[in-house]
Amino acid sequence: MPLVNSKKMFEQAYKNGYAIGAFNVNNMEIVQGITEACKEENAPVILQVSKGARAYANHTYLVKLVEAAVKECPEIPIVLHLDHGPDFETCKACIDGGFTSVMIDGSHLPFEENIALTKKVVDYAHERGVTVEGELGTLAGIEDEVVVESGKESYTKPEEVIEFVERTGVDSLAIAIGTSHGAYKFTPAQCTVNEEGVLVPPPLRFDILEEVSKKLPGFPIVLHGSSSVPQEYVKMVNENGGKMPNAIGVPEAQLRDAAKLSVCKINIDSDLRLAMTGTVRKFFNEHPDKFDPREYLKPARANIKEIVRHKLRNVLGCAGKADECK
Ligand code: G3H
Ligand code: 13P
Ligand code: ZN
């Protein structure tokens, strides 16, 4: 089947208590690892491309890689989405250039300016059958070139969401409830220690999610910054020459709970980066004589596939849901 927009996926995800995985793609091995897992698990998927990805790999290469995945996986619905669209022009270039969904990220703008920019994108996108994600509230961490210092983030204000959605016409809304981008989402000082000595971060603000959901019944919510930073990969990186002290993510059980509520799209990038980097570092450490990129990218791709499979089955709950999303 051809690329689809996110409409049907979100309707089904909302109704049936799961979320669609939105995984960032930057090269062939990442596209293959994700889509091979989704094909084997019969899962719908959103492949998302950031401004940085377009600058790194080139728009055409990324679209063609995703088109190749569509051809190889004809039985699963795939969305090609712009992640953190920074302005109208980038959204327009992606809409005109084959994307089926875009995010316009006006979250750093004053409310009225965010509404005006988001509505402009929605008007252009909807005429062309493309769905749009907007954002209210800011996450800590780095989103492309926008760096939000820890402590300067702001939770979404539930009292703003109805007006934002009604005046812009967006199809989904990203909200800030305590997640953040990257591999350092919480400091050890913010965490408690459980009986096994594992650091447990403060819980996400489910109270805000519930208030937003009450105000927008049936409306799909998006969570950015939802990597869980698996400690086995942090260990693999650190044991093989890397230095990632105190990397901490969002506990997977909380994401599973969010997916059962109104959260229909969960963004995951850092976990795939960690799987890829840990695997490549380990390979180089164990095989200092090897220099064929295929030899180290092959296990990296295989581990991306396995981590995506785990997310589909155990975190998102969307394994086996491809058919109902068509
Ligand atoms: O939100 C950020 C995503 O992880 C994309 O990261 O801008 O480095 O491609 P990037
Ligand atoms: P992570 O850094 O937690 O993977 O978040 C990715 C993201 O939100 C992409 O938009
Ligand atoms: Zn994001």
C-alpha cells in the first residue's frame, strides 16, 4: 500500500488503547531495522525525519529510502512525517516533496503566534491530504537547533488546549508532561533508588495528561522525548570506550500506561541511537582489525530491529495492529 497520513492510525490507536511508534530515520540501516521489525510484527509505523536529518542525508535520499521500505513492506501502513518542522517553508517543502504528515513546532512562540503559524501549515497541508501535529508546552533538551535548558521547560497548560486545537485545526497535539529529548532526561538527584539499586525517575505528569484528555475527548495526543535509555546499551557504550555517565530515560511502564490513555504517537530516537552506537563500539573493540562498514552496520541494524520489536510489543502495544489501521 502507498504511504498514508496518520488519521486512521490515530483513530484506531485511540479507540483500542495503544500508540503508534514514531521513529527517527537518518540512513538506510535505520530505515531497514525499523521497518523489518514492523513488517514481522505486523505493526503500523511512523517514520519521521527532522530538519537535521534532511540536512545530513538530503530530502530526496530519505524519501527514496522510505519509498523502498514501502515497496518491501506492502502489508503495513507507513507514514512519512516531518519531525519538529521549524517553519512554514520547511513544512511546505516536505508536503510538496512526498511527506504524508508534518509537525509544525511553534511551541517556543507566544500562544497567538503559535496559533497563526500552525493554522497556516494546517490550511496548506489539509488541502493536500496531509495531517498536522502541533505542540503546546516546551520540553527540556535539544530539538534540532532549539536548546531548552533544564529548568526552563514548561508543562502544557490544559486551559489552552481547546482554543489551540479549535483555532488551528491540527490533527494531533504534542504536550509537555515531563519527558525531554536526548539520553539525559533526569539527573540522579531527581531520582529515588529502588531495592535493586536502580535509579527511578520522578513520574510523568499524568494529571496534566488526564486534564488535557478530558478537555479534548477522542483527540490524539503525542509524546516527544520518550526514549527509555536502556541501561544494557548505556553499559555497552561505557564498557567499550564511550562516556555516557548517568544517562536516564522514561520508564517503559509509564509509556505503556500513557499509550492506554489518549497518547496515540510516541516519539523514540535516542534509544535507537544508543543501540546502534553501543553495537558499533562493541564491534570495534572486539575486532580492531575490521574495516568493512557492512560488518559493523549489520549487527547495528539487527539490534535496532530488536529494540523496535520490543517497543512494538511491550511499550506501544501496536504489534499485530497493521490491518485495522489500513
Ligand atoms: O527531537 C529530536 C529528534 O531526536 C531528532 O534529532 O534533530 O538531532 O535529528 P535531530
Ligand atoms: P528521544 O530523544 O527521547 O528519543 O525523543 C525523540 C523525539 O522526541 C523526536 O521528536
Ligand atoms: Zn521531539
